Amino acid sequence: MSTAPSTLTDEAPKQSGPAAPTRGPWAPLRPLILRLHFYAGLLVAPFLLVAAVTGFLYAGSFQAEKLVYAHEMTVPVGDTKLPVSAQVAAARKLHPEGTVSAVRPSPAADASTRVLLSGVPGVNPDHTLAVFVDPYTAEVRGSLEQYGSSGALPLRTWISELHRNLHLGETGRLYSELAASWLWVIAGGGVVLWYSRRRALRKVRGTSGRRRTLGLHGTVGVWAALGFFFLSATGLTWSTYAGATIDELRTSLHQATPSISAGAGGGEHGGHGAASAAGGDGEHGVGLDKVLSIARAEGIADPVEIVAPPDAESAYVVRQVQRSWPTELDAVAVDPATGRITDTLRFEEYPVLAKLTRWGIDLHTGLLFGLANQILLMLLALSLILLIVWGYRMWWQRGRGGAFGRPIPRGAWAQVTPYVLVPLMAVIAVLGYFVPLLGIPLAAFLVVDVVLGEIAHRRARRV
């Protein structure tokens, strides 16, 4: 298994010598997998290394966030929490700028309430300004920029953007999609190569040089492969190109993530009080406190987010935001004028693929199982870093007589039978559609490999 140029190169196809007594139809693919594993690792490893290092940092950012922003996020435990409307009023008194887009009431005895303001000057339009309020005293403990449904604060947001796109915007996302697209291919190829030589390379202790590096590389890679497959698959679900294709596929299968209808339900009460309620607990309408009470009666338990109506035709949406196991994402829409529930959405009603996607993303980002999840991600990232270092070291160790990192000899294509080659080409075509940053470079590699092989063959014939 490898994520950099693994070099099980002593098994490259030989041009002479006795043929193996028994060769299955798939045997010729092994040299091809070896060559692909080598070059894919060599070229993609830098992208994987960046993804691994930034992923390691991101997995650790959850605990770092709790330390850095402890003053804002936590409060001394008091006797009785004040109404949410009073907490919002305290936040608005100190921060009248922007509008209240949502409120996250204190989810625990020692947790602060977050009043989220949108349209605040100087704040990224895609972010909100989170005003942290002591739920017992209504004291404003600070304000920080917040991003995403997980409530990431500046430190975690910065590291998340670094991991996602290197702070280069949409163009930068291509690096992470390229890494996710190729990770499973390199890992899978490494596993195939490793198990085909597992008897010869079983013992690592007592060996030295390239053989020892290869043993460490393969052993760690095989143990980590399942995690790499998972990270690759889940990483692609919200990538630019493959992610869009996956979304289209889920939609066509009626497996898209459902959303709650935020309409106020029409009627003579539809527009009453909604505009004022959008800024918090307005003068008209049922208000934040009543809306929260109605949602509680419907089983919407902490942690929750109250989304204020953005206009006079919309309802409040009170939704659970528990992304840790067991996932709680139920939501209700409440008419701001009458308090009538206009729509309900339960997580148990999500289609199977929508649930799996949600769980996969949350496991990938370290949210599903908390600290244990984050430690596992850090170990996977560390193993990927080591595999890349060992892979490049093997490339260096492979040079003999002053040669540095000799490439894997070509010659496997000529041995692949048509009934193996044709399905292989079909698979590449499908991959090119669903995962373009894998399929297109893979097809290019195979074409270039064939062309270069033909050129070398003709030159050899002239000699």
C-alpha cells in the first residue's frame, strides 16, 4: 500500500528468462498496477502530503478551539437561565449592527448562548458574527466570526479552509479533490501489491535498507488502507466536480437530503410579526421564547438553533444541530404570528443515502464520535505522512550505481489480454465521468505510457 512511489520494483516485467509455469488472466495486470502505483504515488504524493498535514491540524483544532476560546464558549454555572429573548436583547444592545439570523441557546449548564448576526460590516458574507452571552446574567462575553453548521470559530475556520482549498478559493479546492480522487487508487494498488508478496515481505524486524523501508511502508499501509478508502470516498462527496455528480446521482435516486419548508403557511396571519421577529423577539408575533417552547414540546431537544424568519412570508425554523452520535437533526417550522407548526422534518425520515452521507461527512470531519474520532483521524493523517516519506525513501534507495530513483520499466500493456483490457477501459471511462480528477489523469497516463512504450520499442528495433 502506498501514497508515494512504492517500489516493489524487483518484480517489473522481465524481457527474457523462463516464463512462469502458471499465469492467470489477471496476472499481467500486476506490473501495470505496479507502474501506476509508482507514478501516481510520485506525482500525487505532494498533494496527499499537504492534505495529510492540514487534516492532522484540523482534527486537532476542535480541542484547540475549546482552549483558545474558553472565555467566550463557557460560563460559570448559575441558578436559572434567562429567557432567550433577554439574552438576544443584551447581545443587540452591544452589537446593533447587522440582523439576527439565528440563535443557539446554551446547550449545557456551563455553555454560553450564541446570537448569530448576519450582514455585519467587516465580516465575511458567508460567515456570521457570533455574540456569546452568559445565559444566567445576560453578560456579553465576546464576539467571534463563525462559519458553518458545526459552529467553527476563527481558528478552526482558518485551518478548515487551509485543508479544503489552501485559502485559494474555488481553484484551491482542486488540490483536495485530486488528493481524494487518487488516495483510494494508490491505497488499493498498494494493498494488491503487498498481498501478492506478503510471504516474502512478512518479516520486517532484522532487515535493513530498502527491504526494511518497504516492509514498514507495506505493513502500515495495509493497516491504514480501510481508513484511506473511507477518507477518499467521503472527501469526494462534497468536492467540486465529483461531489456535484454524486449529488445528481442521489437526486435521481430520490436519496437527496430533505429540507424543511420555511414558509409561514400563508393565510391572514402569514405576514404578521415576521419582520420584527427576524430581529429577535419582536413586538408582534409569538416571539423567540414561545417558538422555542413550541419546538421543545415537539421533541426538539438541545443542542438547537433557532433560525429567524428572513422575511414576512417565512417561518421560524427550530432545528437540532447535534452532529455527534446519536445524530439529532430534527426540525420544525413555526408560524411567527400564530405559533402554528407549519412543517416537521425528522432525521429518521431521511433517505438511506442521505443518512450515510451525513454520517460519512461527520466522521470525516471528526464530529461523529468526538475526541476518539479526532484522535483516529490524526493517526490516519500521521500514517499517511509516514507512508509518503517511506515511499520517497524507497524511490531514492532504488537507485543503484549513482542512479537516483529509477522508474519502473514499462512493458505490461502487451501482456494484457483483450477481455481484461476492454473492461478495464470501460471502468476508466466510468471513473472519468464520476470522478474526473481521477479518470482524466488516469486515461492520460495510460495513453502516454502506451505512446512512450511504442517509441522505445521502435528505437530498440532500429538498433
